[in-house]
Amino acid sequence: MSDTIYTISTWVIPAILAITLHEAAHGFVALRFGDRTAWQQGRVTLNPFKHIDPFGTILLPGLLIFLRAPFLFGYAKPVPVNFRALNNPKRDMVWVAAAGPATNVAMAVVAGLLAHLAVLLPQPAATWTILNIENAILINVLLAVFNMVPLPPLDGGRVAVGLLPNALALPLARLEPYGMPILLGLIFLLPLIGRQFGADLNVIGWILGEPVNWMVDLVIRLTGNG
């Protein structure tokens, strides 16, 4: 049990920061482009407690770590964005949506740079801190890549809607009410069905595996940790 608690302690801070600051970035950029909705609700802040969803940010990731699940999944309270209030809704939607994944990439790079300072700490603080940093790089890269899957309501879906011509953007936008059930089915249900038949149906793993590994390696090289 003590080993499990120690492991969880090296994932909690990176997970909460990655998930909540991702949402905060949407609010900051939406305000920059004219939508004050998130600001009026107190969500344009770097305070992670303003963005925490008790189940999605804490209980669900913690449970998956405790169960040693082969994946980590979580979410914060979505920042409210009124796209019609943006100065140029179709164009600015792209910037608002891309802000979350871009923030995660930036946080992964910052974490990699902090590794050079962590080694100066006394043991066992250095070991614990380095594990947090390694997990921060992985979580932030995973969130960035996952959220750029071009399916609304993920950020990648909204970026695609903003960039595609209307003939393609409108049908994609209509998928938004069904996007989350589709994702949950791909993440949880399809692999479960596959195991019953001895088949690997981890579609999300196929999609994310190589890009996540490539980006983690890139961050490590860029921050001089390779």
C-alpha cells in the first residue's frame, strides 16, 4: 500500500496542473479575443482549484493509477466559451481551442528544463521530484496529442471546424453532442469487447501511441535530458 501511495503522489500534482491549466488557457485566450464569459465566472485564472472537477480531475485519474490501468484519463470543468462573442468566431475559435494543447506542450518543455534543477535536491526529494517531472512530461504530451484528435468537442475537432470550409465544417460540428460518448466508447468499451474476443481494439492507443512517444522523445532532447 505504501508503494501505491508513493506512486500516486508522483502523479497527482502533474495531472492536476496539466488538466486544469489546459482549461485556464482556453479562458485566457477567449478573453483576449473578446469573450468575457469565462472571466465573468472567475475562470480566467491560473488557480487550479477554480478548474478542478472532483470526479474528473481527482477521483477518476487516481482510481486509474491505483488500479494500474494501462492508460490515464481525466478532465477538468470545461471553461465556458461563447464562440459567438468572439471578435471573429470562426477564426478565433481555432486560437481558443489550440490554446489548451499548446499550454500542455509548453508545460512539458518547462518540466524538462526543471529536471536540471531537480538533481540538485537532496535525496530522496530529488528522486520524488524527478518522477513528478517525468510524469508531467508524459501527461502533458498525452493531453496535447489526445485533445488534437479532430473530433468535437475535443480541441482538435474545434480547430478543424474553424479551418475547414463550411461544407465540411458544418457536418463535423454537428457531431459535437455525440463526440464524448464516441470517445468513451473508444477508450473503455471497445477494448473491453476486444478482450472478450482476443482482439486488440485499443483504437485510441493506436492513434496516440507513436505521436506521444515521438513528442516525449522530442521534449527530452530539446531540454537536454537525452
